[in-house]
Amino acid sequence: MTETAFWHPFANMADVTRSRLTVVRAEGNYVYDDAGGEYLDATASLWYVNVGHGRAEIAEAIAAQARKLSCYSTFGDITNEPAELLANRVADISPMPDSKVFFVSGGGDAVDTAVKLARRYFVEVGQPDRQVLVSRRDSYHGTHGFGTSLAGIPANRVGFGDLVPSVALIDRDDPEDLKRLASELGEGSIAAVLVEPVIGAGGVYPPTDGYIERIRQICDEIGALLVIDSVICGFGRLGEWFGPERFGVVPDMITFAKGITSGYVPLGGVVVSSRVSSPFFDGAGSLFRHGPTYSGHPLACAAGLANLDILEREKLVAKGSELEGVLKEALMASSDSSIVSEVRAGVGLLGAIEVTGDFLKQRPKSLSEIQLGMRRRGILVRPLVSSIAVSPPLTVTEAEIDRIGSSFVDTLKEVTSV
């Protein structure tokens, strides 16, 4: 394996330079490497290939738009047709009536946009002291400045020096911890609370019963905004368009990315409630001095429109809930392994197998061993903190899910026999 100049994200480059999996093409639920190897994509790449790979319809939409208008800024009063169409469509399917949509380049941008807008909103309504941003332990909100500061995964905050101030973490499972924090900080301190419907990169943790509903109630009681981070959970992953609908919760903002284009082109955004948008849209309005270069990029928005067409036409959004029981049953087959402490699944088409702390101490690289064992069996999975996660495309079949489960059983036996 030759040396590489490409610095991979979230990678030990000393290991990467010795061994790389070079993906050269993809079709349906499978990807192929440069040696001809075939792999079931059990992670939908990075949670996002919701409609599967190789969709010519999306590629053709991108190409057609590139021939017509490949790019142009949307700053100020400039717009383009795909951005207008996609914004209206996303607003229509959101759980917030009369919502607005602010487009960005990805999930990290979306989080930074939402929390900056939360603080800016409270300045507009005469509450400038509301600055504290709250997230949950084990949560993940990207790696930008605000996202890193909000990280509930401790390792993601280490080594970066001073981070954004006025940020606090609450318990992952106990919503009353938010009430206690609000009491400690004093009335009128918290601007926004960020909640993933299902915690993703922190280990795939579904919410405890009533958690999200209670967080909504507490936010109303303390006057804070509720931001649902649906970057991972949106566009069918939980069987709904965004995720909070599953819990009957209407947030103040929703961050999204990934599944909006199924990853075919980078795109993200924030769905903003009329409450939060009104100071900027009503009357003379107020300028929100924020926005990435590629906000409302016509190629990305064209891809998003084609992707939504597929999700709707093939009724894929419902698959996130229809297949969750099948996935849970498949993963539970590994629950009696001596090195498995917990199987987390059953809320949406995503799950994780937790490896015991004792085994991780005994074999620090055991997650990588499991990942490579699954890869040898033709299945791509992802190590997360102390677990192995799966989040297949919404187009996955029951037979493919069964294969994921049986391969885990065989791989865990192999790892424990060494």
C-alpha cells in the first residue's frame, strides 16, 4: 500500500497508510472495492444513503441542472429555482406550520446555524442574556466550533483548547436534569436545548420513554428553544420525515443533512418555526449575518428534489419503522455472546451492539477486529465508542438484514476464540 496525501477524518493515519479500503463503485445496497470485492453497505455509508446507491435519477437531475445553472450565490436577494422548490417542499413536510428553511452545506453547518440563530433570536426579542446552549451526554452535533463545544462524547472535545462558552451537558436519559440545570443557572439563561431523536454517533441510544416529550414541556416552562438534531435521524431513518413526529413533538428548529440528498451531493439546513423566523421576516425585518458560500447551491438542491421524489414514490420513509423490528431481531441473535453487554435497536432502522468494558480493556482494538471480521464476510459496519453500529439503506431487504445478524454471530465467535 502506497503512502497517501489524503488525511482521512476520524482516522489514525499511522494505520490508514498501511491499509485502506478503496471503494470504486456502488449499486443498490452494495459497494465494490478496487479488487472486485462486494460489500453490503450496512451503514448506508455514514448514515445517509437512504435510497441506496447508483440512483440514475439523482445523477441525471444533477447533470441537467449543471447544464442549466451549475452554481450561483444566494446571498442578498438572489435566488434560484431548485433552492426555492426544495425549501418549499421541506417546509411542507416539516412538523412546524409556516416554517422557513435555511440551507447550508452539511450537518455541522446546520448545528452552528441553529444555535447562532437561537442566540440571535433572543437578542431580537429583548432577552440577550439567554446564551446557554444545552446538549445531552453521548450526543454528537458535528465538529464545527459550536458542535465541538456541544459534544457529549468526551473524546471529541479533548485537545482543542478553549471552546465556545456558555455550553452545558445534561443527562442522556433523565429529562429532569434539564429542569435542575435551569434552576442552577437562573431564570432566563438557556437559549436552546439540542436533542437527537435517537443518539447516533454516541452509540445509538433510543430515548427513554417520554424523554423527548418531557424535554419539550420543560423548554416551554423555562422559555428555551428546542432544537431537534435530525441530521442522522431524518428522511425515513425513524420512519418519519424528520423524527420528532414519532414522539408527537413540534420543535422550534430542526437541523437536517445526510438523507436530504442521500449523500449524493453535500447539503444541509435548518427548518425554522414561525416563532423564531418572525423577527427576521416580519415588518422591516432584522439581518441574520450568517451563511455559507454554498447555501442553496442549485446542484445540491436539484439532487434533494430528485431524492425526495424517490423517497415518496417508493414509500421508503415508512421503511424506517416497518423494518425496525426485523433489524432488532437480527441483532438480538448476538445478545448471548460473552462479550456483548447490550443490543440497542427497535426505534428506526439503526442499531448497535455494545461490547463489554472488560473485553475492551483486555483487547483495546476489539472493535476494529469485529469491523474487519464483518468486512471479511462482505459487510461494512462502523465502530462507535464502545459499540458496533449499523444503519442500512431504507432499501435494505429482510434477507440482507438477516445476513447482517448472522454475520455478527459468526464474527463475535471468531473474535472471542482468538
